[in-house]
Amino acid sequence: MAPAADDEATGIHCRLDALLIERGMTLTRLSELVGVSVVNLSVLKNDRARAIRYSTLAAVCAALDCEVGDLLVRAD
């Protein structure tokens, strides 16, 4: 799979989809837990986000019981 345009510009890949699968959680449930819309989480999940608030990042990591480095990685 080719990297998204934002991957090429930033070199950052969001592993939200993989983490949700590993934890058996839906995007809808994550949305309920963190108080961020499904649409905004979908943008993040699909590597189309240009920015993420620290508060959102912290909430997502807390809900998924992961570290920032588990969620955001350098794209190869």
C-alpha cells in the first residue's frame, strides 16, 4: 500500500486501525471514550490528519492503553 500524501510530507504514520483491531474496539466506542467525533478519528485512522491536539493524543492513548510511540510511528 502506498503511503498517503501526508505520510510523504511528514514521514508519520498513525497505527490507530491496527491498535483498534488488536484491542477488539470499534472507532465508535473509541469516540465515546475520548469525546472526539467518529469523523475526526476516522481522519486520524486513515492518515489524513495534518495535526493532533495533545489532549486528543493523550485521551486516545489512555483509552487504548498504549504509548504515543505505539500510535504514531515513522513511515517506511
